[in-house]
Amino acid sequence: MSDTNSVNAEVTVISPINNDIYITRPFASPTHITASLKKAKQAQKQWQATPLADRKILCSKAIDWLVSNKHQLAEEITWMMGRPIQYSQGEIAGLEERARHMIAISDDALATIELSEKPHFTRYIKRVPLGTVFVIAPWNYPYLTAINSIIPALLSGNCVVLKHSVQTPLCAERLFQAFTEAGLPEGVFQYLHLTHQDTDHVISSGCINHVAFTGSVKGGKAIEEFAAGQLISVGLELGGKDPAYVRSDANLQDAVDTIIDGAFFNSGQSCCSIERVYVHSSIYDAFIEKTVLLINQYQLGRPDNLNTTLGPLVNGKAADFVREQIQEAIQQGAKPHIDEHHFTNSQAGSAYLAPQLLTSVNHTMRIMTEETFGPTLGIQKVESDQEAVMLMNDSDFGLSACIFTQDIDKGIHLGDQLETGTFFINRCDYLDPALAWAGIKQSGRGCTLSSIGFEQLTRPKSYHVKHLI
């Protein structure tokens, strides 16, 4: 987990825009935590008994409230974590798309599984809720990541307790406000501002039935330790070092535009951003030339400025981590292609960081193997599909991967060989809510979205009825 402020007596949000305090909130007291967990347990049976049709209506009303307040929510996102204001409303649009889809498919996804007839017996399998779901959400996409678990958990008949990142506590409060305005019964959806220690306490309290965590590999491992011995399920969406391969037959300009957007949107602060690219030697030089031209068109600046297309990282520490990766790679022989002086707001020690493109890189460098989470991209030349696949799989991560090609059949054949949770052709950095979102290796385990996402938040209950004649 990345809650750097949890050692303080209260949540203190330092805005990356100007390094000033944006908001403060008290951490939940032990009494409040205990009462919230008890309230969730008490509310769950009644919520489970509420017809799915009614649960769908209430969830839809909550989404309506969020959409109707998107301007305020977007401004708060920008000030809390630094995304350019012209893009922040897009997160609410993405939230709506995901939530509406999960609501629409819930009847089928949660339907009882009817078995074939057997003389004198009735047999079927119900999908029943787990109980209380503890959702731990990060700051980088504070609404999108949270809604992935919240909506299907509620639709399935679970109660939800949300713990949001200390960088984005207002998101938890706004979600609570939305579900309250929608008319959810008391205790069905709650939030808690928690320290690391209290997060541990909640998971190990015996009151939680499932943990849905989105965050770092380090945080995911800590969650597993907290849950040890509780015999509860844990869903982990962790980091990534997602690769792209540009084949010789790719539409070059489309590949450049798509990859750079996938690498630098949200200042590269996405688990599924493109962080390493492999380009066939026959188009390598042209790809680099077009890529450098595009990157130099970015406008780094205050994210509350409508002209800004690249905002600050979440804080100076995060930016310095990326700077260290870049400088280390250069010392090891990597070639930088972007002049930092072109981006005058980029200053050492600040959250503002110029984008960077590195060539002459290889897998002995951290820039090609360790998650960067910033606007920096390493590009490596390859001579064949086989070399590209080998390098793409040479990673501790496996969240998403993409290939750019006009030969779709060949692309799918190569995709079959990739060790990844999601495979794209001619696009990247996108979550289609109809598809399962899952990672392998250190990118996590479990799944959100799609009909399969409901399976993570329910358990099968088998009914075996014998008819006496």
C-alpha cells in the first residue's frame, strides 16, 4: 500500500499542483471502526434479501448522482492527484460505462445454475453473497478502480466497506454520498479513513469476508499477510510493466499515437500503461522519429490549466524515483531523446517531470524490468516476432500486452504465446467492462469486471432435493 501519510494523526492531502495542503480528515477511531464493521454485518442479511431488481435501481441512482456531479468530482481529482482538468471528467465517464455494464449483466451473471433433469431429484446451484467486502482503492484512478468491485459486490448482495488512499479521501466520501442519496439502507455501503495498522486490524478482525485490493506489489503482499489464517478470499490487482510490440506491417502513425497516449496519459501513473516497447528493425528509425516529435508536443504544467496535457506526478518522491531510473539507465548506456529543458516546469525534487524516451536499452536495466509509474518509455529494437515475444514475456509482471499489426490472425497467434491477463491488438491501456480484468505473475490474482467478476464476490451454494414418492 502507498499511504505515506498514515503515520500522522489525520489524513493530510498535499496537492501536487502547488505542494500545499488541500484537505485534512481525521482517521477513524477504534470505536468507529468496530461500529462500522458491526453495522455492515447487521445490514447484510436484509440487503441480501432485497430483490436484485431493487438493488439494481439503487446502484443506478448512485451512478446518476456521480454523473450529475462530475464537474465537482473532476476538480477534486485534479487537486488531489494532479491529473489535467481536461481529462478528469473522463474518469466519471469510465466509471459510468463500467457500472452500467455490470448492472446490465447482473441478472444473467447472478442467475441460478439449473442442472439437467434427474428422476426424483431437483438440483441447482445458487450464487450467494460472501458477506462484507472490504475494498481498498488507490489514488491513480480513484473512482474507476473502486467501482470495479463496489458495484458487483453490492449487486451480489454484499455489504461494502471502502478504504481509499490517503491521497484521495474525498473519493470515498463522494461515493458514500452517492449511495446515501440513492437510498441504500444504512450500513450497506460505508467508508473508513484508516492507517496501515487499522487496515491490518480490519482485515484480521474476523468481520471481513473478502478483500478487493488495488495497489502495489508490496501492498498486495502485505494484504495477504494480514489475511493469513482468516480463510477469506483476496483479490489483488497489482503493478505492471506492460509491453507493446510494433510489427513491420503495423500502421506506423496509429501505433505511435496509441502507444504514446498509453504510456503518458495520467503521467504514466497507471498499472496498465505502456512502459516498454519493442519495434521491428525495419521501421525502428521511423518509429523513433515520429515518437519524439509527438512527445515534444506535450504541455507540462499545472493541471488546473486547460492547456496542460501532462500534469505532475502524485508527489515529488514519486517523480524522483522516475528520475533515478532514467539517470541509472543513461549511466548504463541508454540514450535519451527528449531535452528536459524543453519542459520548463520540470524541476528536480518537484512533482513536475518532463517526459522521456530512451533507446539503446536492454533487460539489464531497471527501466525495462521494474515498474516506473511515470512518463518515461524505453524502446528496444527487435529482429523478429520470436525475439519480441521472448522479451515481452521476460518480466515479473503480466497485466496487459499489445501488438500492433495489420495481420490480425498472426497477431492473435502471437498473443496466444504472451504471458498476460489481457491482450490487445492495435490498442492499449483500456478496460472493456465486458472482458475480465485479471493479471498473472506479480500483477496479481483474481478478476474484476465481466460476468466472471461476479464470481469473485459470490460463492456457490448447491441445492440437492430428493422427492419422496
